[in-house]
Amino acid sequence: MRLLITGGAGFIGSHIAEKALAKGWVVAVVDNLASGRRENVPNGSEFFQIDIREQAAVDTVFAEFKPTAVSHQAAQASVAVSVREPQMDAAVNITGSLNIMTACVANKVDRLVFASTGGAIYGEVPEGIRAGVDFDPVPISPYACSKFSVEKYLECFRIEHGLKYSVLRYANVYGPRQDPHGEAGVVAIFCNRILAGEPIQINAKREAGDAGCVRDYVYIEDVAGANIAALEGKIPDPILNVGTGQETTTQQLADILQAALGNKVKVTPSAKRAGDIERSLLNADRLVELQGDVVTIGSGLALTAEWFKTRLANG
Ligand SMILES: NC(=O)c1ccc[n+]([C@@H]2O[C@H](COP(=O)([O-])OP(=O)(O)OC[C@H]3O[C@@H](n4cnc5c(N)ncnc54)[C@H](O)[C@@H]3O)[C@@H](O)[C@H]2O)c1
């Protein structure tokens, strides 16, 4: 396998790169380092610093590296930024994705795996429900709109050009190397603040003082593993939720992380943030059926806390 990973200098892409190298695949990373870091790109992978908005640059990389599979992780990944700069979000997430898809078709790439979002695409998920892939998407941010539209383009490219693809709708992904600005950024923010002995804030689900919003936090290993399985053609479904189906409030997250990091800090209740989805929860039964059990929030947060602790200790 010759795997090209876009966004491979970022959180999720760099974990996919590590797993792919461990399988003996030839790996190349494309990233413009907008939010990613060069040091995240694992040794042994080729690195192309280009912007996926530039079709000519994308074409040159494909011609040079000749990928047989592509894992498309590069994105403007912040909901807040997408609200402030919807044109920029669309340029990276839609036009950039179209550049990758066009290059995949032109170079007869066997399979394209696309990082979509279960955390944002379904909108509010009512109490008692876990959103399955049959749940009607209600994209309520430019970011969710751009991800949803790429899903539609992929189906269109399959029909028009025979492009084989897998869409993975991630829940809120957390783990080592995560960025505080991503969809599960709260885990990184809490780890850094708890370790520094600084207060943490619980943004309300509805009213200040409640337990905060409900999220489905999925550990990075499960996300990277689902990507590898999809690249190997082991995920027959065109769209798959990658989550845990387990709901966690921000308060629960704060409690688990303080215990894992062995430090108690002041917890400040705060008002609801405009635009925050109150409850997001995925039905991940199909992922478990295909890939086996997922990492529980307790184990995943313990591993993540350990990584943040070690990073602090090493300066
Ligand atoms: N982290 C989550 O919880 C989460 C949840 C759902 C979906 N996703 C999606 O997963 C993917 C990876 O997210 P992440 O958390 O690793 O984010 P990240 O910001 O760490 O990684 C994204 C990478 O894309 C690169 N990039 C951005 N714009 C680019 C451009 N124009 N050209 C080339 N490279 C560019 C960045 O430099 C970065 O390295 C994204 O597509 C994101 O939308 C993430």
C-alpha cells in the first residue's frame, strides 16, 4: 500500500501515519502546517508541505508519490472558525477536498477515506437517542455544512467516476497530541489547566451550574484503527459512525481527569455558549460489530492524562 495522508501533521492524521508505517506501508504526508506540527509527522514518512486548496500542488504530489490509497484528514477543523470565516472554511474543506478527489480519480487511487464529523453533522440529538447513520443530518454550522457537502460529492464521484470511498463520521476524538482547538479540545484544555493548578470552566448545557453538554468522546486509537480498516477495504459501509455510544457530561470529564491527574482544581460554572450543541451522541454498534470493543472513557482518559503529564515533565 502506498498511502497518502492529508493532514498527517495534525492530531488524527499523525496517529494514522504511525499505524500505517507499523504495517509496513509506504506513507506520505501532505500538510500546510496551518494547525499541524512538523514534529508530529512520524519518521519514515515522506512530507510534502503544500496547501490542498492549490490544485496544481496537489497534482504534483500525486504524480510524484503515486498513492494507491488516500486518507483525507486535512481540514479547517474548528466550528468556531467556520462561523467567523465561512468562505475560508469552504475553500479548505470543500474546494480542497474536491482537489483531492479529482486527483484520486485522475491517478486511479483504489480508495479514499474521508474524515467527516458525527459530532457536528447530526446537530442536536434528543434525549434517549443515539444518532445512527440513518439519523437525518442537521448541519447547523458552516463546518458541518462543508463536511456534509463533501460526503455528497463523494457519492457523486462514485457514480460519475467509480471512486471507491469510505466516510468516517468521528465523534469527539481525544488522546495524545490532541489540539485544544479541535472538536474534543476540552480534554486538552482541562489536562493543561489541571496540571497547572488553574481553574477549569464548565460551560452550561442550558443554565450555569448544570453538568454541561453531553458528548460522545472516542479515543484516538479507535479512530486511527477504523481508518486503517477502511483503507484495507474492511469497512463495507459507505458511511460509518466512529464513536462509543457512551454519553459523558463536561462535569464527568472534569471529575475523571482530576482523578487521573491527581490534582483538584477550582471548577467554575459558566453560562451556555452560543451555538453549542447540548447533546451529541452516536450509535456506534456497527463499529463495534466490525472492529470489536472500543476503548472506554475511563481507560482512554487515563492514557491521555498520562501523556499530558509526561509531556509536562519533559518540558
Ligand atoms: N478532533 C476531532 O474531534 C474531530 C471530530 C470530527 C472530525 N474531525 C476531522 O478529522 C480531521 C482531523 O482532525 P484533527 O483533530 O486531527 O485536526 P488537526 O487540526 O490536528 O489536523 C488537521 C490538519 O490539516 C492541516 N491542514 C489544514 N488546512 C490545510 C490545507 N489547506 N492544506 C493542507 N493541510 C491543511 C492542518 O495543518 C492539520 O495538520 C479533520 O478533517 C477534522 O475535521 C476531527
